[in-house]
Amino acid sequence: KGGDAARGKYLVQAVAMCGQCHTPRDASGNLDMSRWLQGAPVPWAPSVPNTNWPLVAPRIGGNPPASDADIVKLLTTGIWTTGKPLRFPMMPFRMSQQDAKAVVAYLKTVGAQD
């Protein structure tokens, strides 16, 4: 059974705050809602140089960058398709299966901007 996209929207926007990294910002530093969840430069860097710090948060809206099962696995275990945790600042979420499926359902409703 698929997830509840309305619940997924709430989780993405108000709980996990995905847009803070996965949405580009405008010249004033505000989220560019016309490019919601379309990938963006990571807006923060560690105070101590870290060669393992990602520079870009990928597009997750529209067509997430992995299968539904892989995204659910990431959101429930913190483990990516490589078998390893994602790098910080991505949080190692431990969502329930139901919440993770809801997030995937919502992400698929987000229109890609070309």
C-alpha cells in the first residue's frame, strides 16, 4: 500500500525540514519555492574543514534519486543504497515504515522544474 501524501507533506515541511537543504535559496536567502526540493548547494559548512562534507543536496522532489524501497530504507534506517549512512548534515532518520512511505508518496507529487 502506498503512503499518505498529505502526511508526507507535513513530515517533509514541518518535521524533517527537508526544504532547508534540498531547496535553492533566492538572492535574499529565502527558499525559492518555485524550485521546491529540486536540489541545492548545502547552505552550511563545518567550522573545521571536512573533506567528507557534501557540497550539494540532491533533488528529492518529483522523482526521488532512488527506488521507493531504497528511500524508505534510508528514512527508516539511515542507510543509503551504498550500504553506508549518508554524510552529515543529512540526519540519520529513524522514521516508521508508515511515515517513510508517506514521505515517498509526497515527494512524488512535487513537480520537477525544468
